[in-house]
Amino acid sequence: MAVLTSTNVLVATGRAARRRRQALVVGVAVVAIVALGTLGLTLGAAGVSPGRALAAVFGTGDPVDVFVIQRLRLPRVGAAVLAGAAFALAGALFQSTLRNPLASPDILGVSTGASLGAVWALLVLGVSGVAVAAWAFGGALAAAAAIWLLAWRRGLHSIRFVLVGVGISYVCGAVLSWLLARAEVRDAQAALLWTIGSVADVRGTSLTILAAGTLGLGAVATVLAPSQAPLALGDDHAASLGVRVQVARGGALVVAVGLVAVATSAAGPVAFVALVSPAIARRLLDDGGADLTASAVIGALLVLAADLLGQHALGTLTVPAGVVTGLVGAPYLLWLLSGRADRKVAVE
């Protein structure tokens, strides 16, 4: 009895320490998001002080400030936060469900499938708004279903899933390039958003869809969160803990695909956010499992920081957020493949 009591105390102490660490990481990230968001509202050709920017957010003050903040800068900041959170949350769900740090929607081809659906809707069907989001979701879901079917061999092998996903990504990318090559120049330029990733023009209906989709699917993800830690331990361990493995895995992947589709339909495929954010969360929490909340806030912070750097770090040259995140994420992927993958990715 004494041994059990000591063990319970140690477990409770460890859980309390982890909750404190999680609260610290999330709190610091939220403060950084607020600080960078405020900076994003003040910087630009029409300089606005923080006090004037705050007043303009609530519709008071100089009419010019209100127009600049509410119509131009605030939607961009909000889109960066929402898209970053959606991509990061999707990446955390993929990685924990498939037990592979390489299981990211941009590597697996899910993001490319969403981009293909959105570009098909724009260039072939000539639709916009909610219809583009629906086609992006359909493209992401079709890519995910194809990967699942082709990777299934008496079970879901994580490495096979990644390799099949890379192949699907190339196929979707080839079709996407063909659509852009055959399109009129102006139409192709308008569709480039869904191949690069940018939050510059996300406002109005697109921003509303992004907010509703991210918040709604994020709420569903919180319901699925308790099953993620058992799934990360493997199917047998998860089943022994009472988790219905196939149902939990399927639900998590559907939610992740939905998050990718919603974010991609609004901002395009912002590269590597889904891959890097959960890894940073795991490192900061010093935990091998996935923390959905920490991953989401870190993803929001990454995209917001990338967008600000792309806008203001290179003088008159403006770079989309997807280019900046790609420059950061590509070296991480190379490091993961060359070193960390050999030590920590279990090849089944």
C-alpha cells in the first residue's frame, strides 16, 4: 500500500509539473502573439501608434486609422493567427495519430490536394468563396483517402503512409502545375495564392470561413485530445487503455484534413508550419507526446512572425509568409532526416 501511495504521489507530481510547464509555454506564446499582433497593426507605410491602433480596433479615433486598421491590417493579423493555429493543430493530430514526426500534411500531400481542389474550383469551374473552401476540403479528403487506401497492408504502417503521401503529393503537384500552365495569365496569378501561401488578402468571407472552420474543428479536436496520447504509444497500448483505435484514428485524421482544407482555402499551403510547430511544442514541453494547445499557439506565432518578417524585414521587397516559413522549415526537415530521424523515428 505504501508503494502504491508513493507511486501515486510521483504520478500526481509529474502531472502537475507538466501542467505548469504547459501553462508557461502557452502563456508566453500568447503574450508573444499579442505583442507581434500589436506590432503588425502599427507598422506600415501609414504609421500608427499603439494607442491609436487600439482605438481604431474598436472603431474610434481618426477615420483613416480606422480604415487602415480594420480593413487592412487587423484581418491580416487575424488570418495569420488562425491559419497558423489550424496548420499546427492538423500537424499535431497527424503526428500523434500516425506516430511519426514526418507525418505532416504538406509532406503527405494533403495540403497539395487541398491546393489542387481550390485551384480546380477557381480555374476550371470559375467559382469563389464558400465553394472554393468546399473544393479544397474535397481535394484534401481525396488525397488523404488515396494515401490511406494505398498505404493499408493489414494495418497502417507509418513509414509506408509517409512514402505513399510523398508520391500523392507529386501527383497533385503535377496536375496543379498543368492547371496553372494552361490558364490565362491573370487567372494563374490569382491562383498562385493556393500554391505559395499568403495571408495578405484574407478578409471578408474568406476570413469568416477560416475563423469558423478553425474554431469549430479546434473544438472537435479538444474532444479527441484524450485519445492522442494513447495512440502515440501504439495500437496495442491504446486498445488496452480502452481506446477504440480505428475510430479514434479516423476521427483525428478527418479533423486534421478539415483543418488543412480550411486553412489552405483561405491562405494557401503555408509550408512546414504543420511539421515544425508540434516539434517545437514537444521540445519546449520536454515531452514525447503531442500537446494540441501548445502546438496551435506556436503555429499561430510562427505564421504571424513569418508574415511580419516578409512584410518589413526586406525593405521594399514583400515576401509571402509561405516563403518565409519554407526557408525556416526546410533546414529543419533536412536535420530531421539526417540526424534525429535515425535516433528517434522508429521504423517499423
